[in-house]
Amino acid sequence: MSTPMYVTGVVLVLVTLVIALATPFVLLHYRIPYEHGPECWWCHPHLLPRRRDPR
Ligand SMILES: [Zn+2]
């Protein structure tokens, strides 16, 4: 097996694992009716670098 194929297979397996692990969490999350608060990174994603609000 060539290395690019091996790497692609590993990445595919990892992505599948992550999705399989994250799906129950996401489904559970959306079934929770109340606000999770600003601490919840899902409701308030911190993926984008955000400057502090001057106000
Ligand atoms: Zn949340």
C-alpha cells in the first residue's frame, strides 16, 4: 500500500470516528431546551478570533 493511500485511509477513519463520537453529543445538545450559558462553546463558538468589545 502506498503512503498517500495509507494517509487517506487513516484520515477517513479518524473523521468517521470523530463524527460518530460527536453525533450523540450534538443530538443531546439540541434536545436541551435551556440556555447553556456563555461558557458553552457550542452555543457561543470561539473558533473565530474575536477582539474584546470596547464597550
Ligand atoms: Zn450550548
